Amino acid sequence: MRLSSLQLRQFRNFRSFGLEPSEGVTLIRGANGAGKTSLLEAISFVALLKSFRSTRSQEMIHFKSEAFNLRATILNGRAEGDDVSLGFGRGERRVEINGARIVRFKDYYGIFRAVVFSPRDMELLFREPAMRRDWLDRILLQVDPGAHDLFLRYQKTLKGKGALLKQPPDPQRLKVLEAWDKKFVEFGAEIGRRRSRLVTSLAAHVADTLPRLLPEAGDAALSYRHDLEDAGEDFSNAEAALRFKLEELREQELERGRALTGPHLHDWAVTGSSGEVRRYFSRGQIRQLMLALVIAEKRYIAECTGEHPVLLLDDIFSELDPGKVDIAAHELSGGGQVIVTTCQGDLPPSLAARPHCVIDL
């Protein structure tokens, strides 16, 4: 899978711009503010219909414009590839594949897959758990578009249950709550199961890569965090464990008026012998760890789909020591299209050895 071409209209600081990346490695070089990150954002948006920089599509619209448009040609297993056209703006949300309008996002996910590493990812371990859950869910959507409906059903159930818990005490409330909890268990257990198994797979890849990127990491490992003690290592007993937890917390939920268990509260962490590594790793070590997570994400998607996702790397080498740059570049150079940004300089040798091109902004 690779991006053959991309046309941007009224996107961020670009009124109009065309991009034809190399089938191997593309280096996008330019000064700060030239739009390098915006190009990666546009490519990522084609994959996920959301930005890795903003939660509101309006923020991506060029000043004084009403909407932005992206047109991309994707080469994948189909001989002729796919043409994608996206239009997002004030009152507009248009998604088309080969001229056909797509109404449900689940019918779009998987047409193009991309993995992003940007300086913002350096904060992932330190920010609120919702961001880390979103990272897992983003991966799941790329390998299983049907997960989109599962997430929507759970959010609808969570919202309905929350509204009921906030109502004044009523004899009928417990019966209605039991009906909500039945759906809550069904959808919540499945989300927890999928996330847990994803983290297990990612952890194996991190364990393989991290010793080369960061030998001093020792026994640092990725794990899924939740409150379902009896769910089982593979979450095979998640339904029963979640039902038990709901019964245990019933009075507290009624008193506080909100759901106190479920995948909307789960998290993941990287821990070592001294606890969570975010508490004692240096900034450089965190960067190496995040690179290991990105490589794990890329490999996992390739395993599940049989195609390498496009790897988008935003200024990742600027803060690495020269020796670390060579190691990181070697780990990132395996299969699939790679698009890298930098303010100055050239590609590391491992990436430059592949077919490549340079785009100066």
C-alpha cells in the first residue's frame, strides 16, 4: 500500500499544493512554518478522517475559506488503485471513493493506512488516559473497520446509562439500569478484549525492538491496565468479570451518578523495575521508547492486513545523537513507504539506500 499522489486545496497554510511521493522514502525539507507537518497531517487525515494535531476539522481550513479538500490516489492490492476525495468544512463532510459517496465511516476505514510519529507523541505517556485509549482505538480501526460501530454502540450505552444514574431514585430505575448494563457488558467486554489483545501483540514487538534502540531500558514492558481482576490474561472471561464489577460498584454508581468501571476508564503503561518509565526516563529515552511503539504499530498493522502502512515521521531525528539516528533509521527502514520531514540535512544512510526523493518547501 502506498500513496501515489495527493492534492490539497485550502488546507492549513496551503491554498493549493500537489505531492507525488517516492514509492520508497520521501524527505520533505523546509524551514519551520513552511507546512511540513501540515502535509503529514493531510496524509494522515486521508487514512483516519481525523487529525493528529486537532480535534476540530475547522482548524485545518485555510484562513477565510469555507472548507478544505483532499484528493488522493492510493495504490494497494487492486491493480487500478483507488481515488479518494474528501471535503470537510462548515456544514460539509464529504467522503468519496472512486466517485461513490461514502456515508458510514466504517465503509471507508482501511482504504488507506498510515502510522504517524510526531513531536506531540512525546507527550503521550504523560497526558490523560483518554489520549492513550485513542491511540489503541486508532490502530484497531485500521485493521478492523467494524470496530467503529462497536465504539459507537458503547458510547451510546455509556451515555444512556449515565443519564439514568443521574435521575432521582425510583423503584423502576434498577430494572432499567439492568437492561443498560446488559448492553454495557456486551460492548464493554469486547472493547476491553480487543484492546488487551492488541497491547499483548504490541508488547511483543516492543520487546523485540527496544533492546536495540534503548539497551538501558532493561525489563521495561508495555501492559494494559484495567480493574477487572478475573478477566483473564487474554480477556476471555471479560463478560463475567465486568458483570461482577458492576454488581460490586452498583451502590457507588447510584450515589455518584456515573459509570465507575468499563473500557472508558482503562489505560496502558510502560513499566520497568522502578515503576512507570515516564517517571524516570530522560526525554531522549522517551523518544526512543516512542519510536519502538511506532515500529510496533507498523508491524502489527502489516501482520493483520498483509500490507505495510505508510510511515509518516515528523522531524524525528533532530534530537537524537548521531549513533542513535543510525540505529533508529535502520529499524524504520524495513518495508513500506516512508515520508519524513526535516528542517535541514539529508536522509540517514539506511533510509537513503532505498529509492527516495527530496521535496524542498
